[in-house]
Amino acid sequence: MKSKINIPKTVLHLWMCFIGATLMAALMLPVSAVSQSLAIVNLGTAGNFTLLAKTGISATGTTQVTGDIGVSPAAATYITGFGLIMDASGTFSTSAIVVGHVYAADYTAPSSSNMTTAVSDMETAYTDAAGRPTPDFTELYTGDVTGQTLAPGLYNWSTGVLISAGGVIISGATSDVWIFQIAGTLTVSNGAIVTLSGGAQASNIFWQVADQTTLGTTAAMKGIILCQTMIEMQTGATLNGRALAQTAVILDANAVTKPSEGTIVENGSAPQEFALLQNYPNPFNPSTMINYSLKKAVQVSLKVYNSLGHEVATLVNGRQKAGMHTVPFNSKNKTLNLSSGVYLCRLEAGSFISTREVVFIR
């Protein structure tokens, strides 16, 4: 005859409470814990470009692009407004408004085949992003994410997505990944700012858009845009990321900067590299904050230049210790007489040199 174990009711009650609390804690895990396994979208050789399009890239107004740009299968004649200057090699062009090289399908080999590969890699990356299964969030806020804080994870909308003037915050760690699957349009309204928080990196944010992407006047966008149709940046809009379009990219007095791929801070320790971050806010009036990291103590020069290459301000000139540094740049300084447009902020720290575009709007 089997013996019967009598469990006191108080012990049984405590045990059931423990089980319930454990289950509740599991169900309430933060999104960052749920999404730790989300892998970045592999851009392949498309990741070599800040702007990449199949049918053309056009620019008007005072535009500045940091990084390479290219088109394919379109020819170089479909890159307009850049004042292209062909290199003697015939493999690339340069432009006064591009800090990098310009490539097209009709340039001398190996550029022609490289461009074919880059566009193919762009399409593969789009398919990868669009095909990621089991999203962490579906139809969140019915597509209007204005004023929200978005944690790491895979997001899916069967409609378009709107970011109005109130902006949106993307918050997470340096290693976290965001993939936004958007079946309709992506609209970032006039003046809207996409703000990165907690170490989130533009290089780990992917906007997969099936329809057109529109960045409104003076909007400040962050991340990699993989668009199946056109990407239009309206007057004064900025992008810290990449615009990869399966039709055209249209620019109008914009600053587009390729994202930093490095990790600035690791586990709360000192910076692991030299880096100049994008200023915030950008565009600005009257002031903006410029942030940079120094891996070690070094002589630092931080200057601002206008689009003609003339120095307009020296913000730092001296030796600084390792760590993160923040320097204000204020247009109300009586020694400055800034007009609306794109300015270049140049950091020299020992042998490290980096440049970012800052946009001033009157």
C-alpha cells in the first residue's frame, strides 16, 4: 500500500504563489530580452553605399552626402544635380557635394559588375527583411507611432506607418536590432525627429517599406531604408543611415550621412574607439549638441566649416582625456553670421579624422 504524503495547506499555498509569480515574470519579459536573437539584415555590397538606386538619384539645393552613391541599371546621366567629375580611371566620379565616390552601371569595369551585384544585394536584403517571421509586434498603434518609444524587435504593419511632428524614440542597447516591416508607405512628417536612445545605433535599424518613403521638410531620420519604390527627402530633411531604393532617390537640400558601424560604449566602460556622432537636434536653430568619443587622451580639434570649405567656428582646440565629450554649437554667438544651409563639423583627434553634416535652418 502506497503511503500518502500530506502537504500542509500553507506550504501548498506558498508553492502555488511561487509558480504563479514565475509564470507572470516569464510573460512580462521586456522586449529586449525577447528579441535578443534578432539578427541584423545583411546588406552585402549594398552596405558600401549611402545612396543606392535603380532608376536614378537627383539633388537640388544645398545637399551634402557622406559616403558612396550609385545607380544601376541606370547610367550616370540619371544622377543629376551633383556636377559629376569623371576620374581618369573611368571607374568612378567625384562631386563637390559627396564625401565619397559616385558609381554607375555604365562606368568602366569592374564598376559595372560591382553595381549589378550591389543592386542584387539590395534586393536580397529587402526580401530578407520583409520575410522575417513571427514579429514581436503586429499593427502596433495602427501604424501611427508618433510620440512612442520603440524597443528592439521585429515589427509588422499591413498598412503604412506615420511619424508625425511629435517624433518617435528608438531605445535600446548598441547591439540591439530593429526591423520594421511596412506593407504601405512610410511618412516622416515635417519637423519630425527620430531620436536614438540608450545606445541604439542607426546601423542596426531597418525600415523595409513596400511603398514610397517620404521624409518631410526638416525631418531627422535614422536607420537603413530598404524601399521597394521611391525615397523622397524634402527640403532640409536629414538622414543618418542609408537610402536604398528599388526605383529613385530624390534629394532637396538634404544632409545624408552613412551610419557609424562601431560600438561606442561597451558594458558602460570607457569608449572603445574614436568616433564623431551625429549632432542633435539636426537641423537646428539656434543651438545643437555635438558628441564625440575619445579612446585615449589626445590633442583634439573640432571645427565647423561652411559648404565652401571656409572655417566658421573653432569649438575645441586642445588636449582632452579619454571618454565621451559634448560640445554646444550656438548660432547666436555674436561672432557668427550663419545663413541657412549645410555645414561640416570636422573632428581631428590625433590621426583620427571624421566629418559630419550639421544643418542650420533660420
